[in-house]
Amino acid sequence: MRQPLEGITVVALEQAVAAPFASRQLADLGARVIKIERRGVGDFARDYDRTVHGQSSYFVWLNRGKESIELDIKDPADRALAGAMIGQSDVFLQNLAPGAAERLGLDAATLRAERPDLIHCSISGYGPEGPYRTKKAYDLLVQCETGLVMSTGTPDTPAKAGISIADIATGMYAYSGILTALYERERTGDGASLHVAMLDSLGEWMSQPAYFSRYGQEPPRRTAAAHPSISPYGPYRTGDDQVFLSVQSEREWVVLCRDVLARPGLAEDPRFRTNDDRVRNDGELTAILEESFTGSTADEVADLLERAGIANARLRTPEQFTRHPQLTARNRWRAVETPAGPLEALLPPVEVDGREPAMGPVPALGAQNESIRAEFGARQEVRT
């Protein structure tokens, strides 16, 4: 089965999360992704943990379908080999430390002077200009700088997101930017110089709370697992557990009062008539809902909400998510090979009728050292 990006070669001088996340999406679409790793050490994400058959959960998530070659990019011979690889590629992706690409002659201006059709994508923490341009950036730190940490948690304790959300946002924008550049190149023949900053990427995702806080002239509302500006929306105790529910419109509010709470008059209570009223009096509303639910199990409440057409969910752990009945019913898992044995991986989110994503194996460090050196004309012996 031909993949959409079959015939596209990506050279990725990458590490950690943001750039590998972008290039893995390209690999899943059939692109050849050659991952350059530090000689003898590799991508430092290989050592984040040892939870997946003795391998890093980060690395196996981010690097399936790639080839791995070890290079010392500061060594003249290895730098020449990298240049030869980039010279025959369609896309070059890098997330080196600020200024490193320029020092190595791997910046967009240098490489595209020789190859105008090259798509060059750089990822940084804070962008190529400005007072923060040389500042190192990692996920939690960018969460702090964009206001996410101050928007998450409880009234007493700010909290980070539980996933690498700044890296993931950045990787997705790099991925979509590269796809856009490939599409444009098909029409014009010209490559592109792309730059994606973590601050900008997560900043886009933080726009709603930023608007709310700036123009509403109030500090962020940290409401734990409840929604800060919609009510009722969050967790509610039942007789044996809790359920999450969400009311998104006045129509749904009336339905909740009438068909779930059996209190139709509550919909016109002046404390709760509009969403702003309900948010302002959320504590009182929560008490009413939980009193109504206390004589029922969480399953019974969820069933009642479902029959009324009120959105609801149960709280699951990440491990429980891997056994989600909806994923099982839709056959959303595939076996992916790794150096330490197969694992189950979730299919990419976009389903294309009649096409199976590539989802190739996770490479061992330097797995393609010899074949890539031979292919790109290097004659030096592979060092161990």
C-alpha cells in the first residue's frame, strides 16, 4: 500500500520530545526519517526511564519508523556525511541548542543557499530573535512562561500539565508546517525556512485563558478538575464514586434540571439562570447536584445522564485508558517492534479509509550506521 509521503526523505538532528514528535508523524505517513544521534550516547530521551521492556517510554513513543545513525556532528568527517545526507533530503529538521545550528553551518540560510528546494525546520524555545533567543527551554519551563502553570491546579497550588504539552504543541505545529511546505513545493518548486518556537506554540493554546484574564481583568481561576468558566462542568460525587458531566448550553441546563435532577424549576432559579450565574454560584450548584446523586451509584448516574443526552465521563488512569472499551471495539492498537520486543501502539488519530499507517519499528541506537554510511558515500570505518 503506497503511503502519502513515500519518497520523501527527512533528516532529523533531534532529541527529546518536540522535534521527534513531529518527525514521527511524518514517518507514520511513509516518509523516510533518518535520525542523527550522538555517538555512543544517542538521543537523551533514550534514558528518561526504563519502563517499556527496559526501554524509555518517551523514546518508544516518539521514534517508531525511523532509522538511526550515530554521528559526532563536530567531527569534520561526520559533519561532511551529515551534509551529504541533507543534500539528498527533502526536509531537514533540527532542535539543537540556541545558536548551535548556525555554528555548524546547518542553519536555513546556509543550507538553502545551496538547496533552495530544501524545507528547513528549526525548533527553539523562544524564537530566533528577542531577549530570550539564547535561553534554554524545556517543557515545564515553557508551561511556566505561558501562564499554563498559573492556570492549572487548585486555588492554593498551581500545577503543571501531566503531559509534555509544550513539546507536543510545538511538534504538531512543526509537523503541520512541514506538510504545508511540502504541498507548496509541489506547486512552486521552492522549499521553505520554518521556525517553530515552544513559547508561540503553547501560547496559541493558552489564548482563551489569556483573553479571559486580560480583558476580564481578573486572575486565572484554578479550579482543580472543574471548568473555570462553565458550570456545571466537572466532577460530582455519587453514592459510590464520582462522575464528570458537562452542560454546554441553556437548553442542556434545562434538560439536566428536568430529566436528571427531576427539578425543572431549578432552571429558573436566579442563582443559576445563566452560565455566568452558575459559575458565580458553582459551590451551591455542586452541593445540589451531589445531593441528588448521593442515592445512586456512579454507573446509574452516568446511565441517567446518557439517556438525557448530557455529556459525561468516568475518571480513568492512563493504564485504564489502554484498556478502554471504545479503543478495543474500534481495533485501534497495533504491534510495533522495538529492540527489546513488541509493544502495543495506538494508531495515529487521523483515519484514512483504506489505508494503514506505516508504524515501523523503533530503532536501536545506530541500527543503520553501516547502511547509511555506505549509501551516502562515506568510506570511514564505523567506530564503536
